[in-house]
Amino acid sequence: MAVSESGSDSKLGSGADLRFLSRIFDFAVALIVLMLLMAAFHVHAMLTIGDWDFWVDWKDERFWVVITPVLLITFPAAFQYIFWENFRLPFAATLCLLALVLAEWITRVTAFNMWAYMPFSMVWPATLIPGAIVLDLVLMLTGNMLMTAIFGGMAFGLMFYPGNWPMLAAFMQPVDVHGSLMSVADQIGYTYTRTSTPEYLRIINRGTLRTFGGSAAPVSAFFSAFLCIIMYMIWWQIGKFFCKLITIPNVLRTHMGYGQEEKPNEGDLPLKA
């Protein structure tokens, strides 16, 4: 607003000023939405995955491989519908996972390391960004929800363990500690004890899927990929539901003078056939 020297006259700013203010407002709204997405997705991950992603000695080949992709494909699927159907932007899944990784690292640095003094080697978060990129690529190339659920959702589940293997491989090495054979991750878990033990003590490779050829990770990954297909279709419909415009009837409209118009006389109504 530009005010004249007398103070009694005001004019709108120039078009360039209004466009600048409009861009500032857009960036502010985008930043607020991004922070809300980070907070909501992070809380969802903590309440559902929780300890399987908190501690390195909980990153086993069964529960961690199955639970994490299935429960973290939810927000990307819902936001993919919102971004694709309304804006034709095929990067919603990658955006969601980037926001989650950023929120996870903020928590790991401030809460786990600076507050509880846990080492980063014990509390590093998993990443699903490779699977999210493939999920967005399948949607961009096909433009179809079913094809994205089948091929993208399956890739999302299958790529989780290979995507985290470079970070996890060093902790899977065997060590001999006072005559006991265990992995590096197990030794870290025994050294840095937590509350509620022994419930929080887990053996990273304990499992009953050895009849499938030794490692349980491939079987768990394929089972997770199948569940990701179903979960993706469910949360795609949830995103579709939240995109609908819902109106709530005003129960006070009669008290505000609405709905009291004069009704036409019966003689003025057209006769029924």
C-alpha cells in the first residue's frame, strides 16, 4: 500500500510489487505445508515402525524388511494422488521420503545423540528414497494407478533392503566377544543398553526362514512387495477422498434470514402430468 503525503489517500502498489508479495505468500504456504508433512510423516513412522528403525540391532532380516516399506508407502501413495491429479507433478513420493529423512536426522541429532548420547552408528535411520524415485517414475511413465501399484509398489518393497545394504553391511560382520560369536550390531546393542531390557535386546539374524536357502531377506522382501501393492491402492483412495470438496450445512441459516423466502401459491405451481 502506498500512502500519499497527506495520509488521507492510498493506492495499490504496482503490479511488480503485488506479484512479489504473491510469490512470498506462496513460498510461505509451501514451507508451512512441508513442515506439516515432515511432522505428520515422522510421527507416523515413529508410532508404526518405531524401534525397528531406531536401533541398528533391531534392523533384522524379517520384521524390519517387511514392516518398514509397507508402513511407509502410505503417505507417498496419498500425496501422489494429490500432486498427480491436481497438478500433474510426478515427484510426490520422493518429496515425502526426503521430508521423512530430514525429520529423522533432525531427531537423531538433537534427541538421540545430543540429549541421550547415543552414537550415530546405533541410531541411523533407514532410507527409502531409491524406491520412492522408482515409484514416481512408474507413475510418470504410465499415468495409471493400477500399473503404479503393481510395478511401482513392488519395486518400492523390493528395493528397500538393497538400498540400505551399503549402510547395514558393516554391522552384519561377525565378531568374537569373550568367546561369544555375534554381529557388530548385536555388540553395539549389548554395549549401549536401553530401558525395558531384555525386551530391547534382539539378535539381528535370529529367524525361522532358513528353509528358503539361508538368508531370510529375499523372502521378506518379496512378501513386503506384495503388501506394498495392496497398501498403495488403499492409500491412493485415501488421498482421493481428502481431495473431495465437502460442504457442511449451516444449521443457523434460518436464524440469519436465509430459507425464509415466500413460497409460491399453489395456483402458481405447474400441474403434474
